[in-house]
Amino acid sequence: MSSAVASHAHPPTSTGLDHRKIAIWAFIGSECMLFASLISTYLIYKGRSVVGPFPHEVCDPPVCATHLNAILNIPVTSFSTFVLLMSSLAMVLALAAVENRGKPGYEGIFGSSKFWLLTTAILGTTFLGCQAYEFTSFVHEGLTIRTNLFGSSFFTLTGFHGAHVTAGVLWLLTLLAIDIKRGLQPKDALLVDISALYWHFVDVVWIAIFTLVYLIK
Amino acid sequence: MADHEFRHTNPDIDVHAMGEVHEHPTWKQYKWVALILTLITVVEVWIYYTPFKDSPLFVPVLLIMSAVKFAIVVLFYMHLKYDHKLFKALFTGPLIIAISTLTALLFLFGKFSGKH
């Protein structure tokens, strides 16, 4: 079987498009509604917590037992936002490396899909590390998922996002393992394209969360 | 890496299955997109630490910058600008429903009344 035939070997569809790509876009559409509901919940409950800690406001007695600072850490979150944006760049370069494998200019490390997939996974893990640090420091400062409405809605929203990033990192590592084992070829570009769409979606959700949760008081 | 153009001239790529009507952005475009996204993020964080955060324009400006970043990633990194119209419909349809629902809920719970 020639490679050209093999690459067009997906079953015939009424749209002429591969069902896997239609499925990932439909999944992303449904995820938009999931995250919109979580963001709505956060925004509705915002400012309605009876006890601290609060996201942007200092809490003093008698509302809080002791003095509590505003809890959101903007510098750390800004850094993790930058990391996630750069991971999206690494992901498009991984896809380009797979699509252009064997072409001039794609022999070196910067033309290697393995390098860019690994970079994306490392950046995703760094983002998760920042989130773990943030969650841990919040718990130390007295904010848990059961403390107040802010804690419940915040941990649910950002926890769901973190779970999506975790799934994305596992997906990337799976692709990396396949790439190491047999090498991802241009005919596998659709597999990488689908994972890239998921990864970029996780990125755009964070763009919304960063502004609505962290920056807007 | 040189300024390669990521074009689907490779016969091994199932362009039809990927649903792409046009070509992908170039490496140079990807670099510019990353730079613009970084700059917008820097401006967002910078104005958070300035007196502008107390201005009534602070929230609208942040929302506009966030929407621009969102659109850039979707159009260029997710290739929706170049993709089949069915994919555009599958994404923008639910997105419009999601944003409409979010806005309606915020109105319903009085978030735009200034009481909360």
C-alpha cells in the first residue's frame, strides 16, 4: 500500500472529513459550555462569602479570626499563564515538525517533533506545579474547598482546569512514547493535530480564567 | 530554525481529513502570534498594578484584551481561520450559547446591577 493511499484510508464519511476531527471539535464545543457554567458559578458567588479569606480583599476581625491578606497570588499566576501560552507555541511547532518530517530544515533538534512534544509536556507540568504551589499555599492560609463560597467555586473551577491540563500532559507523553518507539510520520499528523486542538483549548480556557478570576476585582 | 513555511505540500498528509481549506501559518507568523500574546499578557498584568485598576474602564479593557488573546489562539494556533466551515460551526455555536448563558445568569443574579 502506498503512503498516499494509507494516509487517505479513513472510512468514507458524508462530510468527507475525518470523524475524529469532527468529534474533537464537538467535544471542545461541549467543553465550552462546561467551563462557562463553572465560570458563571464562580462569578455569581463572587463577593458573597461570609468569612475570609477573600480573593482581592484583606480580611480583619471580627469577620475573620485573625488578619488575612488578599489570597490570590498574581505574580505566580502571571508566570504560569506565560508558561501555558508558550506551551501552545511549542505544540504548533510539534505539529509542524510531524507534518514536515524529512524536509530540509527539519533534521536538527528544533525540527524534531520529539523535542517540541517534550517541551510542551514540560511546560504543561510546570503549569501544574504552579497550580499545586498555589493550592498548597491557599490551604496553609486557611482557604479550602469548604471554607467559603469563594473557596468552593474557585477550587472547583481551577481544579477542573488542572485536571484537563493533566489529561493533556498524559496525552502528550503518549504521543511522545509513540514518536520514540516508531517515529510519528506525516500520515500521523491528524493524531497530533487532534491533541494540539485539545491543548490549545485548555490554553484558551485559562486565558478566560486568568482575566475573570485573577485580574478583575 | 529557519523561517520555514508550513505548507501541506507533503503528499503523506491527509489534508482532506484534516479539513483544511487553506495553508497553515508560517513559522514567522507563529513567532509573531506568541509575541503578541505575551505582550497582551504583560499589559494585562501591568495595568493591574497601576491606578488604572480603579477606573471604570479597567474591566472592559481587560475583557477586550482577553477576548483578543482568545481569538488569536483559536484562529491561528487552532487553525480555525484555515479550517473547514463545519469545524467553525461546531466551535462557535456552543461558544455563543455558553457566552449567552453566562451573561444571562449574571443578569439574573444581579451582577450588573451594582449591588454586588
